Amino acid sequence: MKQKLTLCGLNHKSLEEFVQVIGPVFEHSPWIAEATHAKRPFADLESLHQALCETVKSAPEGKQLELICRHPDLVGRAALAGTLTPASTSEQSSAGLNKLSPDESEMFQSYNRAYREKFGFPFVICARLNKKEAILNAFPVRLKNSRQEEIKTALEEIYKIAYFRLQDIVAE
């Protein structure tokens, strides 16, 4: 397991180093770490997480949608091709998404298509807090939401994902 970085060490990182360490916390969106760097020093993990989330919340909706769209479909092409980020691979595995029956896999594919058709972005859920059954049950519930409700929900799920990823790399 990779050695965690102390918060003190993180607070002393240059912009480039900070982005290298914190950038992957938000899927393929290093702009969040870059914009948050100037808010250092961070007193604790929660304040770092809050600052990163505030960067996203204050971004224009187009940037927020870009962030949502950077997330892979659950059990999607990237997962099947083995091209997910290491964090996404681990997260999907923790939910049991790497051990699906053919029927379950088809259900995910079908829900992913329906969700993308309705909202124009991938279904995002914090896999570390859910197992495959809970995720499959969430699709039909969330498909009833409005697009604005789903943007809000997807961002809230991304904030949860980011917090777990921060815990993986930063020591308290």
C-alpha cells in the first residue's frame, strides 16, 4: 500500500505537486485541485474536502456537467475493457460489480443506456457505500428525477467518492 501524505506535507506542496497528488481525487478533473491550491493551509481532512467541494459548487454548471461526464458508466465499456482508473476499478470491485452474472451485467447496460438517454451524463453513485443490489435498485428510483435533481444528486455522490479517495492518500 502506498504511503499516505501528511496534511502538513500537502499544505507545503507547490501547485504542480498539489495537483499531482490531489488531482485524481475528482475523476479526470485536475482543475479542481488547481483552483483549490490557493486555499491552503488546510486544518484537517474535512476542511480540505470542503474546499475542494466548494470549488466544484462555485463552478459554472458546464464545468460541473463536465466533471459528472468524466465518470465512467458502472460496468460500462471502460470497466469491461479494463481501462478504468485504479481508483474506479477498486471502487467498482468493492461493490461487487466485477462479479456479475450475465443477466446482472445486461441490467447495468440497460439502465446505463436509459439513464444517459434521459439525462445526458453517466449514472454516478458512491460504490464504496453500496453493493450491486443497492445500485441496481437506485437506477429506477433516480430515473424518475428531473435533470436538475440528478445533477445535484450526481455531484453529492461525487463529493462522497472524493472524500474516500482523500482518505486513501492523506493521513490525518
